[in-house]
Amino acid sequence: MQRLPIPDRPAPLDHSVMTVVARRGLCVFEPNEGHWMSAWRYSNHFTNAFDGTVMLVTEHGWSDFSTDTGGTTPSLS
């Protein structure tokens, strides 16, 4: 996170960071993705960014943990 080009400026925060987890299987959140979400929810890693969300991408499509939205494209080939 510290290596990302997030500008170091005072509030208000206007950046958000996202983690994309790509794996095979059904496009449903499992315990592994829950661990990623917990890590983002409770830390901005001392940068000027909001905590992020976790996006899951499988061969069946994608899903957003925070908004419960998803779709069939993009997907893994």
C-alpha cells in the first residue's frame, strides 16, 4: 500500500483502494475473501485513502463484497 501513488495531502480523503481476488470456482464469497475484507475494513495502511473493498472474479463472473453487485463480465477465461 505504501508503494502506491496515493497523494499525501490533507483531508478530505478522496481515494479508495480495491483488492481484486481472482480464483476458480463459484462466484460466492468464502472465508478467504472474508479475511481480505477484514484487513481492508480496519486499516487504511497509514495512507491518505479510504479502506477499500474486495472484488471477486471467477470464471463465472464477478462480485463486489461491499455492494452485493456483480455480473458475468469480466470473468476469468
